[in-house]
Amino acid sequence: MRATDEPAPPPGESARPGAGDEYSATVLGSHWFQRPEPDTTVTATVREVSGVRDGGTRPDRTEGAVLRFGPGVQGALAHRAGRTPPLAPPPVRPRRPGPRRYALPALVLLAVLVLLAWQRLGPELAVRGAAVTAPSAAVACDSTADVVGTVTTNGRPGTLTYRWTRSDGTSSGVLREEMARGQKEARLHLLWTFEGPGRYEARAELRILSPSARTTTADLTYACP
């Protein structure tokens, strides 16, 4: 029989062998010291879900027992890790044409305007020269001689006024010749008719009245036996 008056062992200490005749140590089975075997169910499930086979698509990353792959995985993982995914680049705005693009057309337009202003507001009509040409041969009996006065100008538009004077004492009234823009020469004709027998030394005078005064003459001969 066990003695009931034997003091209990202090905490943390087991009963020493030999303390009593009926003491027996309890031996735990070896299965209590073995660690639990890994559960392969998750691994098999993951492999079935991911569809990874020899030569198949590899996932981007394995997190715990869940495979992450496909579009948007990197951004989700970065957000989960506390990182902000890279932002999309801002849209490229079309460049506005600079002032140099319009420089050449502006210069051309300015040149045209200056030319038009010069043609309209430039210098007025001016006489550069005048000459009179008469027939070199004697004028035959009862014939008409064509005396030509040639006046050169600066090509500006305007009105040329002139007068013919003959050596027989007669003269024309004031005549006008309209000069167009760009016209730099005017041919002014005097038709002088002779009649009757005789010989006469004649002279024709061209007098320019405007835009500036200028005078020139030419000689001719009438001969009728």
C-alpha cells in the first residue's frame, strides 16, 4: 500500500525513483515527438489551379499558397507592398507653330505692299528725253511728210502735254498723250502736207509742255520741179 503521509515533491520536480514501491515512470510513445507531415493538398491544389506543367506558363510570383500571374499582377503586388505603380506618361500636346514659320510669308506680303505703295504713291511722270525725226529724202510733189517725235519717260502713269510748231508760221493746239503705267516711250506724229511746184526748206518743232518743258526740232526738204 502507498504511504499517504509522504510529502509531495516540490513544483517542477518529479518523483524520484525509488521513492515508493509502486512508482512507475510514464513513457510517451514515439508518435508524440514526430512533427506533423506537410500537407500536400494545398500544393496539389495550387498546381491544378495554376495549370503549370512541363513547358507551361510560369507564374510571376507565389505568395503563400496563392499564385499570382497575368495582367495587373505587378501593380497589385506593388500596391500591396506599399509602392505606387508608375504613372502613365502625360499626353504629348501638339506644338504650336512658332513665329518663325510665318516670317517668310510676312516678308513676301510686306514686299508686295511696298511695291503697290510705290506704284501708287511713287514719283510722278517725268520726261527723260525727246527727239524729232523727219524724212531724210526730199518730199515729192503734193506729198505728206510724217514727222515723228519720240519722248522717253520714267514709266510712271500720267498725261503728257505738247505742241507742234511749223516753220511756215502755223502751230497746233495743246495736245495730250496719256501714258500708262510701265510705258516709257511715246511716239508723237506730225503730218505735214506740201502742194504746188517749188522747193522749200522746212522745220518742225516739238515743244513738250508738261510734266516738264522740253523742245526739239527736225529739218526736212520739199522739192517739186
